[in-house]
Amino acid sequence: MQVPAHVEYERATSVDHALGLLARYGPEARVLAGGHSLIPMMKLRLAQPETLVDINDLSELAGLGVTDGELRIGAMVRHAQLLDHAEAGELFAILHDAERVIADPIVRNWGTIGGSLCQADPSEDLSATFAALQATMIIRGLDGERSVAARDFHTGPYETVVRPGEILTEIRIALHPTIGPRTDPKTGRKTGGGPGSLRRGSAYQKVGRRVGDWPVGAAGAAVWLSDGTVAEVGIGLSAVGARHFSAAEAEDFLRGAPATAQAFEQAGQIAAEHCRPSSDQRGPADYKRHLARELTIRALDLALRRAQAAEPSGAERASGGPGGRPPGSNRTAR
């Protein structure tokens, strides 16, 4: 029977209390949220913290809603809560797409958004999702609060920018991207410059070996359309060796381009060319690179169709286009 090593246990009553406990016990202390990643690693002795600081009572980290033009997701929000949140799915269908293929109902009911991100698994679904949405991570320590772009949050496999004594508290997603005026190469005229007429759509596509497994490959896309042109775009990739869980080169190719099948196919090829997948038990590197291309194209295509069906963002009250829920596989470990 697998049994974790001896560990001390403290239950925090507030974020400040949790930060104080982390400072007292030092770098060998670990935060316990849902525990669906940390506890299995402790059983295998892959992680042996000296102290666990339990933050499950911190309701201040469980907020979920729109504030000041941002969708704000507390680090202690459970996967099931995000999946059931209608406004989040209407604003960014990619969130519900991803949550439906994360784990099983038992894990989704207890596993947390912050715990998944801080685990920093190279095959993490939400890391690619938030990379596509160009989210911002809010990190808090005794010295105050700092913001880190989602694409800078992970520094390597199972490593993040969260320092000893700090806690990830919130994820923020801007409802409207910052888009400056662009120059039409044919007429020389300035176009764009505001979010009022944009249509937004997003999607997540994943291939797994079986229900409950990590992805062999996955891609997420978020697009903002202006008169049939890609005004802004984000592409996230998981399990295929993409730098920062994103396809920046493919995004650069698409910005300002017509939203066509041909453009998406080229973007998929660019995304695949810049991936560095590794061969493992889930498949050879060439297959994963093929998945990176195909899933990027599919995610972009679905995001486009959702954007075309959405109301212009300037007409929104608090939320955006429809949040589709395509079926998918599940996976374990949160």
C-alpha cells in the first residue's frame, strides 16, 4: 500500500494566515487545495513536503464572475463550479470545452483551478486554455500582490513562477482585447482600434487515449473578428512541447488576416512546426506534431463559427457568444 511520508498539517483561516504559515515553515511547506495532484505524488514519494497548509476554508479565493471588464476566477474555484457557471461559458466557451474533458465528476467536484495550474503538468488542459485567452495570474505574498501573464507563469515541467511563501489567488481574463488601429496595406487607411464591433469565439479540442487519461495532444483557440478579419487571436497547445503552452508564431500569422479555412490551415502548420513533442507511451513525436496541426485547425474553425454566431461585443450586457459543449474524454489527476 502506498502511504505518504510523515507530514505536519496546518489549516489556514485566511489568505494572510496561510501566507504567515508558509513563511513560518519555509520552502518545504506546500499548499493543499484540492489535493488530487499533490496527494498521489506524496503517496509515490515524488513529493515529500514537511508541512501542508490547507487552504480549503478560504472562501475569499472562491469568487467567480465579471468585475471591471474581466472574468475573474478564484484559485479555489472547483472545476465543477467553472463548468456549471453559465456566464463563464457564454463569455468563453473554451472554458466549458476544457472543463468537460478534465478528469471525472469526482475529481472535478473537488479539484481546483489554481491547483491544476500550480501543478504545472506539461499536459495540463487549463494551462493551454488560459494561454489561448491570454489570461493574467494574480500571485500574493507577504510583500504584496503581483501580476504575471499566463504565458510566463510556467517556467518548466512542474515549475511555476510562484515563489516559496506565495499563493496563486486569482486568474483574470479580459473580456475585450487591446487592439490598436491597423493600416490597410492596400489603401493605407487606419482600421480597427476598438472592441465595440468585434465578435468573439473560442474552442478547445483534445485527443486522449482513453477516458480518464491525459491528452496525447490538445489545442485551444480564441478569436476576435472584425468584418471577417482576425483582429486578435490566441492559440494554446498542451502535451506537444509548445513553448509557454502557446503558438505565438501562428498567432502572428493570423492577426489582420482574413478568417478563412486556408489561413487556419497555414496557422496549424506553423503551430506544428514550432512544437517540440517527445515520443512516449502516449505516442511518437511525429503523431503529436500532426495532432498539433489538426487540433489547431479544428479549434480555430469552431471558434470562428461561434464568433460568427455571436452578437458584437459592443452589444453585450455582461457576456458574449454561445458556449458550446462538445463531448470529449475525461482524465484523472487534479
